[in-house]
Amino acid sequence: MSAHLTPRAETTLRIVAPLAVGAFVLGVWQFLVSVVGISDYLLPSPASILEEIVASWDSIVSATLITGTNALIGLVVGTLLGITLAALAARWRAVDQMSAPVIASLAVVPIVALAPVLNSMFGADSQFGRQAIAAIASFVPIFINTLRGFRQTTPVHRELMRAYAATPGQVLRTLTLPTARPFILTGIRIASSLAVISALVAEYFGGPRGGLGSLISTSAASSAYARAWAYVVASIALGLLFYLVTLGLERLVLRTRTIQPDRTTGTGTTSTSTRSTTSTTVSH
Amino acid sequence: MSAPENAAAPEPAAAAAAPATAVRVAGVNKVFETRGGLVHALEGIDLEIAAGEFVSLIGPSGCGKSTLMRLIADLDAPSAGTITVFGKTPTQARLDQEYGIAFQQAGLLPWRTVAANVALPLELHGVASAPRKAKVEELLDMVGLADFADRYPDQLSGGMQQRVAIARSLAEQPRLLLMDEPFGALDEMTREKMQSDLVRISAETGAAVVFVTHSIPEAVFLSDRVVVMSPRPGRIREIVPMRLGASNAATTDAAARAARTDGLREDRSFFEMVTAVREALHGAPVAAGARGVETR
């Protein structure tokens, strides 16, 4: 079916279709609450949630900023650690073998299990525990993807570099890093969602008030269901923001590979091939 | 490209200072340790390649022809014996960028344009941007890809990619070119075209070439001498000098090479040389029935 659509129609459909589905779901939801009469504590209506968003806008913004900052710091630290350690592990086999069990255990540690421990470790008034949790959560996918990316160089490229008598720094700059780039960016994109989720979940387990997670739990505990939902909407928006920014970063950095003037095939095929290039780097 | 330019000694300054021998291989053995035991890849190899000479290494797979080229390139070290490249150790020659190299796979960096790929060695060795650009332009012109400078490798055909790789190997005007089956993955028509291009380019630059191949006609067409090797252990069985065209025995290698054209492929001497190499490969005169030589 979609093969018969012009690229422009396809793009329009891609934007309109999810919007239509969203509007439809919200309509049904509102209908269930206000006409069928589902009680407010089970499911607040979209209208009442919107009301709460408007009413407590300032608090939502500051909560989003707190959680967002924690997630961002965690993501940045996790990224730097992940790339550095992966570079070391790719360079020295011993580092790889030493770090493998640590990485494996970090990958299976539930964030929920770490949160109370770290919160009591760093005190009730410190955001550090939450940032550490976000960093640990984002570290793992970045490390694994980056290490894999560093191992993608082909023998012919490595021998070429040897024939050119390239220094280790030059090999890293001109061969290893560019080869690993799509893998690193995929790791960061996966980690971005994890950073937001873990920063948020960590707030459920004590520590300073004010973040989205703690406000969701207090609102729900004090039966302010619509307000709790308003904060949930804000956390969804925050997660989406992180995801879209990292996706944009990925597209931007890899643009030389995706935007190619291809004169041998028609525009239609170009757009599909471009998309398939992106999706291969996306799926891991 | 013009004849007088070829008749003059290539790179007079370099030729005067450099020894007349490009590569000297003496008593070289190479043993690989594998899980199945020791593999003698090369045994008792002696070979001398003059400056500006085109030498092909030919033989069945496992005869160590690629290994020999890799030893010259210092991508591997010999187990015994010595190799000198322009009077230096292979390692020193590699560090001094005395040779250019091309493999069976083009090995282009996919995130770089054609021009940036050719510029890579120049960039790595700190050539300034302006002369680099000029050199890249000249090289792409030489391999006939000037119009494709801004394309990416995956937009080119296999033959075009290989031409980019050859341009890249010539970037620093090496006195020695090492080529490991560079046309092995190409179709026959592209291959013949590339062979003619290579003959022309090597005559233009006056570089010595070590060319690994498993195609007899290719070796015969390109070379001044064909080194026939046999496997297990890899040894040199025979070195067959090529006398193509009628009367160029006295002229220089470069001039002889410039005279080498596609017409030669149908010349009687070409078939005679093909037969000579075949006989050397098989170790005995080929039966009379093989008169109609297959030009595989």
C-alpha cells in the first residue's frame, strides 16, 4: 500500500496518523470518565489532568528541572565513563577481562534495589544518590555499544593504518572512533531513556523532595490523583525530550552518511534507503 | 603520459641517490604457528627487484605469495633471513613511507568522500591543505575519477572503488608499489581496463611494483618478470622474464611498459609467455593439446 504513496503523502500520513490515534484515545478516555462515570480515583479525566497541569504549572516546571538535571548529569557522567572504559577495554585485553564481570553485575542490578541504599549512603538532602543511579543505569548500554563499536574496524583498515605508520592517536581519530560512532550514539540514545527513568524511580525511595518522582508519590498518597497524573504527563514529556534530543544528535552526527545525493536511483527509493540506513543503526 | 617523459629516468633526483635495487630478499623463511602445528609458509626465498621493475608473484593458493608481499610491507616479520627495501629494513622503509600499498579489498573509509579517502595518507603525514588538495585532484584525474571526488565509496562500483584505492596508494609518489590481488574481485572487462591503466600509471611514475596475482594472463601482461611459486612449503619455482612485443629488449623497463597496449593481448609473444608461465607453474611442459591457451 505505502509503496504507491508519494513521499509527501507518506510524510503527512506519518505525522497525522499518530495524532489521530492520540486524539481518538483521549476522546474515548474523556467519554469513559464523564459519560460512563468511572470514578475519579480510578481514572481522572483528561480535562481534569489538564486543569491540574495549568494550576500547578510552576511546581511542575521546577520538578521537571530537578529530575531533568539529575538525569542529565547521570547521562553525561555515564557516557564519559562508558566511552573511556570501553576504549581501555578495547585497547587492553586485561581491562576487558577484569571489567566483564563488573559490567555484567551492573547490567543486572535493579535500579530499585540500589536506590534506598545510595540514598542513605549520601544523606537525605543530597541529589547525588539519584545522579549516581542515573549514571550507573546509562553507563551499561553505552559501555557495551561503544566496546562493540571499537571492535568493528576491519583488518584491511588496520593494516592500511599500519602501512601508513599512523600513530595510535591518529588511528583512534581517523579509524576507530569514526567506525564506533554510530554504535556510541545508539548507546547514548538507549541510555537517555534509562537515565530519566532511573532518576525518577530513585526519587520514590526517599531523599530530598521536589523531583517529579517524589511529587507523583506524595500526590497519589494524598489522593490528589489528577495532580499525580499531571506529574506523570510531565515525566513522559521529559523522557520524550531526552529521547528526541539524543535521536536528533544521532541524526546530526551521522548526516554525512544519510544525506547523500544519489543520482542513480529515484527520489522515492532514496528516501526509503535513507530510512533503512537509520533503522539498522537504531536496532540493537 | 607522453613518450619523452617516460624515456627520461623517472624522478631523477631520487634515482640518483637511491640504490638500483628496490627490494632484496635473502634466505627468507616464514613459519606460522597454528593449532595444527607449524606451517611453513615460505622457505628459502631469494629475490631481487630492481628499481622501476614490475614483478608479479604468481602461484596456487597457499604458496605464500601474499605472505611474501606482507613481509616486504612489514605487515609481518620473517622467521629467518633478511629483507631490505631501498637498502633499509622493512620497518624503516614503512616508517619512511617508501611504499604505497593496495589490497584485494579497496578498504576505503566509508564515511569519507572519494577525495578525502585519497587524501588520507597525505593528511596523516602532515601535508598542508593546499598542496594536498592539488595532489588529490591530480591523482583523481590520473585514475579518471575527477568527477566523483565528492561521492562516497558506497556510491561507486567495485572497479571505481579499486581505482580510488590505487590513487590513494600513489598519493605519496612511492618508489615501490605493493599490490595484493587488487583486481581479484573485478569482472573481466573492468579488470583488463584496470590492467592497462596500471601499466600506464606505473610507467608514468617509474615506480617498482610487486604484484600478487593468481591470473597468468594478468601477470604476463603487466610484468617485466613473473615469479612462479609453489606451495607447501612456499618456494620460488622459477622466475620467468617477459619478452613482450618484438624488439624492446634493450630499452628501459619504463619505456617497454609504456609500449604495452591492449593490442599486446593478441600478440603471439603474449601467448608464448602465457605458455611459459603455465609450464613453470605445472612444473613440466604442457601437453601439445594445450595449444589453444585459455586466457582465463
